[in-house]
Amino acid sequence: MARIQRYAVGLDIGTTKVCCVVGEIADGGALRVVALGEAPSRGLRKGVVVNLDATVEAIRSALSKAELMAGVNVELATVGIAGAHIRSFNSRGVVAVSGRDHAVSAEDVERVLAAAQAVSIPPDREILHVLPQEFVLDDQGGIAEPQGMLGSRLEANVHIVTAASATVQNLVTCANRAGIEVREVMIEQLAASEAALSADERELGVALIDVGGGTTALAIFERGSVWHTAVLPVGGDHFTNDLAIGLRTPIPDAERLKKQHGCTSAQLAAEGENIEVPSVGGRKARLITREVLAQILQPRAAEIFSLIHEEVRRAGFDRALNAGVVLTGGGCLLPGALEVCEQVFDAPARLGTARGGASLGDASWGPQHATAVGLALHGARSRPQRRRAALPLPVAGLARVGDRVRAWLSGMF
């Protein structure tokens, strides 16, 4: 059996839930997911922190469950971020090859990437990612790795993702207060792609759509690179709100009805199937058919996918999705959502279960876990050589006993 070297942790702080995944990294670099902790999220709205204390409590709850399952104490994690504040654009940098023999060196690659990200952004924003798309050497494009090649002029096309600095810092602050050091902040659709997409899909052209609770995120891949990302302020919570308003029922009951009986196609609803719907204000509960739920949910599903399709068309990739569409996130679990997506995009679609090199020992893993697993995968692939993301409980647990006792005492007095 391969000896486990260290752990990688992914922390997905979403609008509706916080998900913490702990994975063991074997000698060969493979990741084996050993723990999952989930907790309801009450401190975010559309991916943005609106209540620090509630967010910290949700992170602690998910963290404790994952730690208990894995038998480790988590200290370091890669954190996912979403929200309509995220913006992206493509940029280009150009430098002269510096060596006498005109061979591209690692320093030349670093310089051209630095030149590509030397762009003016507002002072209240920060760069999250600089993602290389392709390199051009003396007008020869489509180069993935130019180091060692001969030429005199090196260009780089990159995709730059920016976010509101205050929003990022609030998320990091919540993680820190929960006892987590943030190794890196990563946009959620990029994290989900780490787990859900195959190399062939990235090469042929694919759109990954991550339908979260408060937002829906898009990432378009072609020739193995990211060419467009976007975040729309609509998500699974809109299905719940539509049911609450349309059926005049409390939001918690609308959420339950959505999960237990919801579907986005009347053809999937059993004919004559009756559902009891609680009323507000102490009124008597009513009986409706499942078709009524479908009539409320289907237009919202069509609207969300239409908005994403319009974003894809505006970016110029509507005819480049040769591998179709991959759906992740809890919002895509509604029966019939896949069919609605295929109708809107006129392209094949599938649910993006976590794969991407992670070994999952539980059949219950699904699209709603792709982001957290992808964050752990990214942390495993880019981990520091001498840094541990988690320590065995006998060592690290003792180090944090004092902090937990102080937190308990502060709550008492």
C-alpha cells in the first residue's frame, strides 16, 4: 500500500451550504478522498459574506464533521469563491527572448506572463488568477510550453480573473476565525473543472456550468485552456423562491418540496400524484399535483440556462462546444434539468461527477461535491513540498485545545 505523505483540503463556502473535503495524497500523487463535512450556510447571499459570525459558525460545523471523519485536524485549505463581483478578461504580453542562443528560458516565460498581467484594474479589485491560454513564438501560435524552443519574440495570451478585494478578504477572515489558514482562493467553476472535466473535453471545447444556491458560474475551455469565465446572480435559491411565492408556502417548506418532489418537466411527474403543501399564517394545508411544481420550476430552469447560453454566444463560443456542456452544483440535481439544458444549448449535456484523479469511495458523491473535491485536487497538485495541510489529531488536536476552551469560555461570559 502506498504510504500517505500529507493531506489536501478543499473548503467550498457556498450560499446554501459549506462543504469541506479532506483527501490523502499517496506517493504517486493520487488523491483519495477520506472525509466530507457539510453544514447549512446562513451567512452568505449570492456568494458574498453578509454575516461574519454565521459564516464562521457554518465553516466550523463543516470542518468539525470532516475532521471527525478523517481523524485529522485541518489547518490549511484551498477555499472556493463565487459571486457576481468576479470579473474576467483576456490579455496579452510580449517580451524579447533574452538568451544569447535565443532559447526561451523559464525566466522569459515568467517575464511574459508578468507583462500580460500588467494591466490597470480598479484599486478595490485584485487579481485572483492568471491562466495561460497559449504562447506565440515569432508568430507561431498554439504553443503550450515554449521553454527550450528557439525564437526572438515571445507572446503570451492569458485569461485574468479579478474579484472585489473586500469580498475576498471577508471570506478569508471567516476561514481564519474558524481556525483555517487559507492557502489559495479559487473561483468555484475553475475548481469544479479540476474534478469534473476530462482532458478530451478541455481540448475539444466544453462549457462547465456550476449551478449553486445563489449564483451560476460558467467556464469555457478549448484547446486545453480557459478562454472565458462568468458568474450570473441566479441559482438554485430562485427555484425555492418561485415555489414559495407560487404556492404561498414558507421558504423552508418550499425547499423541502423542491428537493423531494421538484422536477423541471411535467412529463417526468407521475400523473395524479398529490403533494401536501403547507400554508402560511396557520392556514390549512392544501393538496396539489406534482405537475404544478413542474409548471413553476420549468420556466426558471429555462431562464437560467438561456442566460448562460446568451453569455456563451456573446463570448463567441456558441459553436465551439464540440464536447457539449457539463453541469455541476446542487442546483442541477432537479430531475429534468439536464434535458432543459440540452434543449437550450442544442448540445449534449451530462452531470459532472467528481473524477479528475480523485479516488472516491462513496457512491453518494455527486455534482454538488465537484467544487470541494476540485479544490482539494488543486491543493494536492500545487502543494508546497514541506507544508502539511493537516496534522494527526494526537499532535495538532492538543495545539488547538486552548483556542477551543477560550472560545467556549467567551460564549459563557
